[in-house]
Amino acid sequence: MKKRYSEEQIIGFLREAESGIPLKELCRLHGFSEASFYLWRSKFGGMNVSDAKRLKELEAENARLKRMLANALLENEVTKEALLKKW
């Protein structure tokens, strides 16, 4: 699924809201819902662009490590089953 807005754009929207633009107007101007705004604020509130990039890198690394762990556990399970069948 492709995201419609980048993290940089989202942080820009949050900064606009902090500067005093009414939320309804901000949503109308950029074409997103208030629910999206509040979701983004909970995730990116107080961040700057470099923080968001680092968060994205850490999330990607975390996903990679989870895949590696799942593969290692699966390989371990297959090895155990193979050893049990030989005896």
C-alpha cells in the first residue's frame, strides 16, 4: 500500500497546525481527515524531519530482525524434526 503523504509532509502539516491554522481548514486544504491528523499527531508529534527518518529506519531494521528471527526459529524447528525422524 502506497502512502499518500511522506513523513516530511506530515510533519509539515503538524507544524502548520501548531502555527494556528484551524484544523478543519488545514484538512480541507491538504485533503486529509481529522482522524488522520490525530493519528499522525500521536505518532509524529514533537518530531522533526530527521527524527521521522530515523524512526522509519528503525522500523525497517526491526522488521528485518523479526524476519531473521522467524527464519532462524523455523530452521531450528525443521532441524529438530529431521533429527527426531532419523532415530
